[in-house]
Amino acid sequence: MNNIEKVFLVGAAKAGTTTVESVLSSNASISKSLIKEPNYYCKDLHAQFMTSKYNNLKVLESVADYEEVHSHAAIVKDEFIYEQLFSQGDIRLDASTNYLYSLEAASEIYKDDPDAKIIIILRDPIKRAYSHWLMDRRIGFRVQGFYEEIEKEYDDIANVNFSNSPLYVSRSLYFEQVKRYMELFNHDNVLVVFFEDLFSDKKEDVMSDIYSFVGLKYKAVFLEKKNAAQVPRFKFLNTFLQTSGVKVFLRTVLGSNVKNHIKRVVYKENDEKLNTELVRKDILITLKDDYLKTKELLEGKG
């Protein structure tokens, strides 16, 4: 691949990556992908994506077909197609959040560019898992209740993967995921920030750090939560839109104002709050211990 500077916003999913990607991509220096998450470097997950009932990713056969796949994410296997996805710019941004969970993405990125810059956003693990579950329900996946789902996954956690589980718990166990990047890349090339800081009174400092890290001059920005958790007002209508292909078609022919109006009709803000008292104690302890271990890893990175 060419010598353009590469930045990878690798996750975690449901931790503000869409918001950060949107803000960075508004800068003219950023080479933005037509698809936020092309998933090119997580080749170990491609087969799982294609056999999973928990995602709707399609293989992108040509750049011309990108509007026919999920505009937020796709499976890109071909290097030429991957290259063609990006606009002009000095800094290429790939925001595929599966790169954090993937066992191979870190090494694949390193082989391609050992000087690549890695941004990781972490979020309170149980809140990340719950937000992920809300998203899956909105998308129309046939998931059980949140507490049932995480118990089922946790009790078989050694055997779950993308093909048989939504991975709410597994993707919230950050330690091994973050360590893969810390062990490969120069620590100056890995920036880890936290969702809770990103949407607090610290947000200006966090965004300034991100801009400086990727080599951009910072200017104050308005941070609006993108891809925030919503729930369908009408379950059957939502399932039809998600599974029939109608949603993909409407996305290609309707303007943004009309699409936003339809979203307001079909979806509403989530009013079902996470109750950690209902989370099984052993699951909560495992997540908290792993998160603490991750923070200790980051504190000692220098």
C-alpha cells in the first residue's frame, strides 16, 4: 500500500467511535472511507461475519456497490477495493471497531504499517455491553433480554465467536484486546481515551489530544452523540425494514431530511435503563476486574 499516514480508530464498539470518526472526517486533511468500517484487516473474522445471525455485513465486491451494502460497515477482502474506498487526504482514517476484538488485526495492521497510529476508546464495560444490546435490538436481530443474553454468553465464553454470539461480554473484556496493540506498536503511536471523558466537561481536552495525536490543529467542535441507542416504536415494522432490503433501498434514494424524519417516526429514545443489580455477580466482577487490569496496563505503558 502507499505511504499515506494511516490512523486506525479500532474500537471499542458503542464507545463513541462514530462520533469521533464523524468529527475527524470533517477535516479536509482526512482521507475518509466511503464505509466507516471496511473490516479489511480483521481477516480472521470474515468467515464468522458471513455465517452469523448477529450481523448484516455483506462482502463489498466493487466500490460501485458500496451503497448496496450496509453503509456503516461491510466486509472488504480485496486490497484494490479497500484502497479505492478512501477520499483524497493526507491522513487515512479507518474506523473499523472489530479491529479491537480481532486476534489478527493488530498484527495485520503492523505488517502493513508499523508506524500507523492507533486510537482506542474504552467505555465502562457493562454499559458498553448494554448499549450494544440496545443497538442489536434496534437493528432487528433476534436477541433475548439483556441479562439472559450475557448469562448465556458468559457460561460458554470459551466457545463463543461472531458466528454464534453477539459477544456483549467478550467485547467488553478489554485487557487482551488492548494488550495486542500495546505489545506491537510504539506506545507513542497508541492513544487510549475514555467514553466517559469524551462526553463530559473534559471533552475539549480529549478532542484536543486526539487532534494532536493524528497531526491536526485542533479547533473547538460540537460533539453530538452519533449512533446513540434507540429502540423501535413498532417491532414488526422495524423487523420488516431491517430484513426486507427496503431500508437499504430507501437510504440510497431519500434525502437526509426525509431519512431523519422517518427515523423519528420509527424509533424513540431508549427509556429502559440498565439495572446493574440484575447483572449476575460473577459477570460483573469479571468485567470490573478486567477493566481495572486494563487501566493498570495503560498506567504503566510509559
